[in-house]
Amino acid sequence: MKRRLGDPPRQRGSATSETCPDVFELDDGNFAVIGTEATAALDPHLPPDAARADHERIVVISRETLIRAKRDIPDA
């Protein structure tokens, strides 16, 4: 992992930092997200032009996590 995007969990109000959503930029330029697994609940609601491979999962992160990460996400 290259770096965290946004603030660490403690700065977002986590008292333990044990189970908090997070966003990371990887060394290869891709991104990794830690979130709550919600594939079963959300898969039936994907729009018709969205698809998910069997090896992919839908995860949910809080709005605050993504907003705080926004400043660190490169434009290109």
C-alpha cells in the first residue's frame, strides 16, 4: 500500500480504530477500500448497466470517509 487517502480512523471519531472504513492508494495506482460487505443486500439493486464478477464484492463506506479521502484522490 502506498498511502491512506483521507484521515485515519481516530481523526474520524473511532475510539478503537479496530473496525473502521478506510481508503488506500496502492503502489500500482489502484485503490483498496475497507468497508462493510453488502453484496447480498445491494447486488439486486445495481442498475442495468452495472455488473459484478463472482470474485467481486460490494462494500459500503461512510460518506464521511469518502469525503475526507476526496482531497487525496488524484485528478488523473
